[in-house]
Amino acid sequence: SYELTQPLSVSVALGQTARITCGGNNIVSKNVHWYQQKPGQAPVLVIFRDYSRPSGIPERFSGSNSGDTATLTISGAQAGDEADYYCQVWDSEGVFGGGTKLTVL
Amino acid sequence: EVQLVESGGGLVKPGGSLRLSCAASGFDFSNAWMSWVRQAPGKGLEWVGRISSKTDGGTTDYAAAVNGRFSISRDDSKHTLYLQMNSLKTEDTAVYYCTTLIVPDVFDVWGQGTKVTVSS
């Protein structure tokens, strides 16, 4: 089965750029989606199909996908961006990465 | 406003059954593809299964971990999605989320979740 690898944690200084990676074999051949989950809340879609933003998601959130790594980039990170972030693809079934805890310092 | 409200969670013994419901509003439910995703305590997200719209055949797909034990259905007249869970195991303990799908594989809008605990 297809596996997605994410770092357990990423830290970023307030106002700086955070990058969260999602590794998978030839992931560039797949559509990658990203979800934000704050404690005690349901996940929220923040990026779909590699780089598209749903309505209401700030432009600070962007995505890219190349080779074996997809990346979620958060520019000008804010305290409210502290959350768990999950990448996801479809490979005959829904597959999620293990999640990355983003800390804004 | 798109809204999904899950219900039906609770405590059940191993080997037991439970049916979850997801009441949908604010969108064209009958033409929507829908999905269930779960999250075990302190763990990550896990896809459970999906169902297409009736016009797309009403077909279902399931994760290997639940295939043959869980069943997804829909009642378009009631704008409600269901998850029938049989032969429950302790590892099925999780919060279960109902989601809409941007066809075929993007989990767009999520409900608030309903908690299922499988324990003796």
C-alpha cells in the first residue's frame, strides 16, 4: 500500500515561513491535498490538487508537488496557524500522512 | 451554509454493531459524493469509505481494515448518510467524521464527528 511520510513536528517563528513536507514514491504523479486540524476540532481542507486553495483559505497557504515530495508552505505564519497538518492522496483508497504538528514560536 | 451533523456514536462491546448517521444540509445532497473518515484517540486520520451519488451509480468503496464489516448507505429523501458498523473491534474506537467529497478524492467539508468506543 502507498505510504506518505510527514515530519512529526515543525517549528516556525511568528511571521516567518513554515514548510511542511509530505514524502511518497513518485508523489508528483498524484493529486495531494492538505488538511489543518486544531485541537478538539474537525479537520479543514486548506489545499487541494497540489496547490488549489478552497474559498476562505488565506493566500498565505500554498502548495507544491515535485518528485517524491509535496510541500505545504505557510507564509507569514500566525499564532492561529498552530495545528496538526495532514497530507492525503488517493491510491485505490484514501491515504493520509501521519500528520505534522506545527508550532509557532 | 453547508452543514454535516453526525450522530449515533457511543459505547459498544467488541463484536457488537452500531449505526452512525450524518444529517446534511445547505447543499445538493442527492448529487454529492460522501465519505467517512475516522481518528483514533491521539492518532492521525484514517479513511473509512465513500459512496458516490445515485446518478453516478451509488457505488461504495471501503478501506481494507473495515471491508466486509462496515457498510455505507444514503437516503437522499432524508439528506442523510449512514455508516453501519458490524463485528466491531477495539481498534475501531475513534471519532468518526462525515465529509463531502470533491469528486473523487478530496474531503471538502467535515462534520464535527461522533465518538465510538468499543470496549468490554
